[in-house]
Amino acid sequence: MALSGLDIYKLLPKTNCKECGYATCLAFAMALAQKKASLDKCPHVTLKAKEALESASQPPIKLVTIGVGEKKLEMGNETVMYRHEQKFYHPTGIGFLIEDTLDLDKIQEVISKINSLSFERVGLTIRPDLVCIKNSSGDKDKFVKAAEAAVSKTGLNIALYSDDAAKILEALKICKDRKPLMICGDISKLDEFGKIAKENSVAIAVTFSNIEELAQLTDRVKKSGVEEIVLNIKTDSLWKRIQDATSIRRTALKKNLRPLGYPVMAFTNTSEADLELAEAVSYVAKYVSLVIVKSIEKDFVFPILVARQDIYTDPQKPVQVEPKIYEIGKVTKDSPVLVTTNFSITYFTVAGEVEASKVPTYIVCCDAEGMSVLTAWAAEKFTAEKIAESIKTNGIADKVSHKKIVIPGYVAVLSGKLEELSGWTVEVGPREASGLPAYLKGWK
């Protein structure tokens, strides 16, 4: 049973020293109860209290790490069911299934194509995280050679999938230092896999089709000394997989049931690209921490990565660019000057349309706390006063020979006051960014 905030408070030192980052011990206790803080933040807690609070201080969903270095994949450690309650911390990992029935040249070709799947969106780089080598052939040598190709040809994280513990052990000899995920496809051999995972300090994925038996399976693995466990959903039905992933998340968070407190993974279960895309995005949206897909085409992968990026963006902290002057193309002193907010999507949408116009342009991004134009205007973060101040302080007057500035059409109401405050001539541009190419080509 999880301890309440008051139960935890009784075991804390009650010094209100603030060294934990909270104003009082009671506030820290409440954060512990909600799984929003860890006990190691308190420097004065006694050993006896630590033992009593161990369960309360642990995250409801275990943090599992696959790989090493900057590209490592962290899964789990989530604290809420819904993003608006706080935020989701660890974005769903996207991996690709590579079966060892392919010849070695084809495997290397596939890995090379996977390596190229990197995209720029709203100023951020989005890319997949993992390749999963599956022993579909049943042949040890083919499995090991496929694993060797993955180790030598990609810096992405690695997963090894087999029903045979001996074959997994051979493949691990090649990539143990990469800290791969070991996927056990046969629960009758779970004890063998657990022993290998313990001896090699790697995470293990437990494959299940019946959620009622899952707690027993994870207990078996944990008794073998393995702490990092992933739950691999195997049921055929898409709706049942989503239902299971949701039930596992809810049970771990709301009932604090430790045997289900692990990240969930799933393989897509269809060979049709359109259906596979819908399936993969469904998993990203509904609590699956690692999705393994088959298709490696760019127009398939990009929407999944975009969906992940949007879902795992902190809703309380919009993605924003630095408020400053941006130069698009080879600008001159006669180039037009556009003004907008520093919301990433707004800026990159405007910048994309300016690039399409082929008219070198200055874009002045005002600090609107990462809000879009209309939102910032309604919240009084994008006002004539703020724009005028930005014009005076950012040095745009030294970059152009004219004193004309273009504001978004949606805030045309600001033009009169902005002219008065800034001394610049204000022109009202199109409402939508899509109208910028035509507008800029006619600008004088």
C-alpha cells in the first residue's frame, strides 16, 4: 500500500531546511507521495526512515535504460495518465525489426537506410532510436552475423529477439557493451533468459499475452536478480493491446502495483503500410514506451516521429526559438522586415514560406513566451509596446535603410499604436503564412 503524504511527513526530519528544493518538509512529503520527487533529495533523512520510505520514494513505473551514451533510450518513470496533468518525461522509442532471414548484404542495406532517417522539425532533430535483430531463421550463425552487422553499421540502440537463450548469449558476446535489450519470446525459458540478463547486466523484455499472469512473470524475473524489465505485449488484437497498455499504466500509477510498474513495448502486427502507421501512432499515444515497426520508408517514419514529438512536448512549456533577428536568404539594406512571435511552429512556418518566396527577408521574433500570434496578442504578450521595444533594442534599424515593418494580418489592430510608439511605417501582412510568398514578391 502506498503511503500518504502525511505518513511520509511523519518519517521525515521536519527541519524545513529547503535543501531538497521544497519550501517545507510537508511539501516534500506530498511530492514524494505523488511520485514527483525522490527521497535522495533529502540530506537529513535517517537510515530507518529510508527503509520505511523505500516503496514510497520509488517511481511507480521503473526507469529502464537501453544503450549507452547520448543516444541511449530511457523508458518508464512516468507519473501521470494524462499529459495535461503534468507532462510525459520519456518519449516512446521507435525501433525497426530486422529479421536474420535476410542475407547479410540486405541487412546492411536496411541498416544504412535506417541511419538516414533523421529529420529537422521546428528547430529540433527527430530520429528513431533502435534496431531489433530477430532470430526468425532459428540459425545461430545467421543471428550472430546479423547482430554483428548492427553493431558495426549503426550507432542506434540494439535489441536481440530469440526464443533460444543460448543464441541470445552468443549474440550478447558481440554487443554486451552496447547494453542491448534482450527479448524473451518463450516464457517457458524465462528463467534461463533471466540468468543471462543478470550475468550480463542488460534489460529483459518479458513477452505476455495474458495480463492476469503478468505479475507472476515479472516476479520470476525479479527473483533472478534483474531489475530492468520491459513488458512485451503479444496479443493479436490492436484494441486489446491498447487496452492492456492502458490497464498496466493505470494499475501501476493508481494502485502502485509494483509487478506491473514497468515500461511496455509492442511490435506492429500488420504488413500493410497504412495500417501499420495507424497502429504505431496508436501505441505512441497510448502508453507504449517502445514501438518496433517493419517499414523503413521516410514517408512512413516521419509521421510517427512527428506524433511522438507533439505528444511528448511539455504542454506547460511551448517550444520556442530565441527572440532575435533572423536572416532568410542574402538580405540587404532594402530587404523587408517581418515581425512575429517566438513560438517555434509559428517561426518555422513563417521562415518556410519566406524561403519559398525566394525574397531575402529579415524576421524579427519578439519574446511572446512561446505563444502563437493570436494567443500572445490575447494574453497581452504580443503588443504594440513589446514590438516597439524589440525594434528599438534588437538593432534592426542598423540593418535596413528603410523604416517599414510588416505585422501579421491577424493583429492589424496594433498598427496605429505601433507606428506612434516606434516611428516606423507599419504594413499589415497576410493573415496566414501561406500568403507571404505572393505578398513579399510585391513588396517595395
